[in-house]
Amino acid sequence: MGTWREVEHTADLAIWVCGCDLSDLFTSAAQAMMSLMARPDESAQPVTLGVCLDSYDLEALLVDWLNELLYLSERHNVVFTAIDIRRMEGTSLEAQLGGYPIARRLRGIKAATYHELEIERTAEGLCTQIVFDV
Amino acid sequence: MVRKQDFRKVTPYVWELPKDVDRRMRVPARVYASEKLFEQAFRDRSIEQLINVAMLPGIVRYAMAMPDIHQGYGFPIGGVAAFDYEQGIISPGGVGYDINCGVRMLASNLEYEEVEPYLEELASTLYHKCPSGVGGKGIIRLSWSELEAVLEEGASWACRKGYGDQEDLLRTEEGGCLPQARASAVPDRAKERGRPQLGSLGAGNHFLEIDIVDEVYDADVAEAFGLQLNRVVVQIHCGSRGLGHEVCTQYLRRLQDAPCRYSITVPDRELVAAPVESPEGQDYLAAMAAAANYAFANRQVLAYAVRLGFEDVLAGKVSNWALWQVYDVAHNIAKVESHMVEGKKKRLVVHRKGATRAFPPGHHDLPPIYQATGHPVLVPGSMGTASYVLVGTEQNLALTFGSTCHGAGRTMSRRAAARSARGEAVRGALRGQGIRVWARSMRGLAEEAPAAYKDVSLVVDAVAGAGIARKVARVRPIAVIKG
């Protein structure tokens, strides 16, 4: 099970996120971003969406993945609470997302950036910093 | 790692790093700042980012930073860089996610004492008339065809629809419309996001503010700008909303392989770039211009809502409630401009990221009303502190391609700001200073507390000291509306 924590950043929002493998890392990053953005209305009708991405490299895949979730969240007014990455191969992934209408927005995130993003193996697992433009 | 002592002190406000400090640099790097603000720049990676910018192909003269420099994505915030149109590059990182984030100022003949009895009602009315907050929908829900028109016509679309007039357009940078815009270059996702958001402030550091002119430094220029002591003005600070963010995101994605294809070495992938004249470069220029036009239209619609609010509250109670436009400037943008370089006129793409255009008197791009003075340069401070109106100097074209600072810049993280005070306490403290605050998010308010920002007066004094802009007037807030 992945972990994440918010880290200091002067202008925007940053997290340090880790996972036991790439799928876990990407799942944890998505969960972190969603929990920083909004709270779900779990009494409402749930929403299910699929994602299919192919990117330039692994770091680009992570950025594209998070920005895809940002777009879908705004497009459907949904906060995703269930992230199921079905396939990760090379620089592509497929995922099923489950979520609920947004009950309360906590903060606006414009985009996930490439800034200081480098997926590396540490004692905590596969980790990276992610900076969000807010 | 580059240190302060690697820079040459050209003047007390100009610090230059020679290009031979790093053989990858194509031009020197310059920071326009007081010594104190220059030293602060070494606390984060902004100097490193400035040096990276100096490595980009086709860069002309210097990689520059204004006194409000701080760390950004790719370019530092407060960064200015001009690239040869034919030989150089264009980079989304040199514009930012919030394309044409900028400021519009409206002025009036209202004295503070006339407005004060109605201030609470006025602030409340503007809070309800001007949508704000995260994910907030705008005043206008556009059809697809209307959105395409906004992207290509900018503020003039809004004026054509009755949200303003020709006088507003004359007092807007580029007349509120960049000619390079092409709606077809804007990704459909960006259009989807933009359709419901026209006429909205957004959140974060965006705001709508009612101010009083509390100091005039240059009476003649202030008069030309329509600014008088003790009179009410309004500032609107916002950008291109989700549409602009998505344009930047999608083009950063599209350009990831461009450096490889065009043999451009980019030291930071947030600096991905393409030759201006490449298909990708032309598409980004067109999309960026379209997003900029959306932002001009956005501020035009909000200005209309502000005028309605003033009429609703003040008509029949004061002698003259009318608001006229002082100016509207962008501070995240790339512009195609003509500048003298080594005695020849050159077409350049000037990237201003957290920096503002400041063309001096006589410049050919100025509207007739501002030919004699130069156009107003609007520099907002943090919430609850002063903002400034500046004007460009004759020498700033040679120094900074006619550019200056854009605001205060943060010194404290959002986490630290939220930990140090609750939003309710910030609102109470500002109320104690006579400033009414209406905000949708108390957390957002805490994050935007004045203590989290640099002192904008130091930034403005530094640009004056560097000779790139002069102070015209100062305004202080009496009411703030935030998302």
C-alpha cells in the first residue's frame, strides 16, 4: 500500500509519494491528489469512468495520468475514490475509476507539473516528488 | 552551484552573470533587483532556472528576471526572455499554466467618503455578481460557436455582445485580442473547460478589489490615467481559467519529443520548446494567443458585472457612480514584438512569465490616449496591502524589452500560511484595518494572507531604481473579494 505526504513548497502544492511498484505509486499519487482537492458526496449516485493513456516516458505518463484525472474530475464534477490500474506496460496504462459527485471543494489544482519529478527507488519504495500548480 | 559573487554588479539594481560561467549559456543572465531582493533569489531554484533559460536557442540579449523573481516551472516567475522569431524557440514554460493571468483597473470620480456608507453592500453585491472559487462557473455559458469567436476575437467579442465598448478596448493591451489566435489550435478539452467559465475569477491568488488612490507620485501621468487622490478604483486579477491551464498541459505533453526532433537541448523538461516557425511552435503560439483572448474577454465580462454592481448599489445615492477603464495588462504571456537589436529592427517572441509589458512614451504599439505617457502598468500587491500603478521608462526597451515586475511574489508556503493563521483570523485582522473581505474559502484566505508575500513596495522601488519603470500612483484596498 502506497504512502504520501504533503511537503513544503513556497508557491504551490507538493507531495512526496511512494509505492511498492509503479502501479501502487500511480494509485497513491492519484489518491493523494484527489484527497487534496475535494470531498465526495457518498450518498449520491456513484460514477465509473475508464482511462487509457500512452505517453512519452514514465515521468510523462505519471503527469499525463494525474492531469487526465484533473480533467475528468472537472468535466464530470466527480472526485475519484476508487482507483484501479488494470494494466501498466512500458509507458502506457489502463485504469478504471470510481467516484462520487463533489460535495466540497478544498482547493483548485491547475495541473500536475514535471517540476522536480523523478521516479526513483528509495528505502520507502518507488518514490517521487510531485508539484501541483494551484 | 552559482553564487552571488559570480554575478557582476552593473548598478545597485542590475546584477549580471556572464555567459562563460556555464558554457551552455548563450547569453548572460540579468537580475533587476535591490541587493536584498537579489539575495532572496538564492533561497530557491529561481537563479538556476534563469540560467537554464539563457541556454535556449535563439535567445536575444539576456535571460532576465524582475525583482519579484521566485521559483516557477521552467522559467522562474518574474522571468523575461526574447527569442528571434526565425531562429529561436517558443516555450509554454515561458508563459505558464494561467495564460494571460493579468490585471484590469477601473477608475471613478467617487470619493472614499461617498462610497464608505455603502461599502458592505457594494462588496457583497460584487461577491454575488462575480463568480469565484474553485470550479466556479462563469456569468456566461458559451455555445461552441460562441467560444470559438471568443478565442479569435477576445475582448471585442464581449464588447460586441454589450459587455463593454470601444473605450475599454483602447485601454486594453493589444486591444484585447492577439492577432495570432487560431481557435482550431486549441484542444477540444480546453474548449470544454472554457465553455462554462467565461466571467469568473477562479481561486488561489485571484481577486477583485475595491481600492482608494492613497498616493500620487506623478501628478501629470496620474491625471492622464484618470487617477486622483482619494478616488475609488477597482482591480480585477484573473486569467484564462481552465481553458488556459488545459492549453498549457496539452502543449507541454505534445512538445515532450520536440527537443529531440529539433536537436534542442533543454536542461529542464518544463522548458520543452519548439522552433517558433515549426508546426508545433506555430500551433502553440496560436493556441496561447487564443487562450489569452479568452482571458481578455473574461476580464471584460467581469468588468461589466462590476459596473452593474456599482449601478445597483450606488445609482441615485451618489452623484456619479460610473467606472471607466484605466488599463488591462497581461503578466503571463508570449508576444510577437518588434525591437531594435544591435541597430536593426528584429521580430522577437518576448516571453513574460510573471512580468508585465511596460512600453514607454512614444512607442508605436500604444493607443493614442497613452502615446504621450506610456500605458499604465498595474502591479497588485498581496491581499490587504497596497498595489501600484507604474509607467515604463525610455530606457527599458534596451534593458528589458519593455518589461517590468508583476506583483509581490510568495515567501511562505501555503501550508505554512494555513498553519500560522486561520482564514477567519486573517479576515478579522483585515477588517481591523478597515478592509472588508468576502471569500468563498477560509483555507484559501489563510493561504493568501499578506504575511505570505514579499513587500510589493520593495519590488516597485527596485524597478524604479533599475530605471525600467516609474511610480505613478499607489492604491490601498478597502474591500477584497476572493475565491
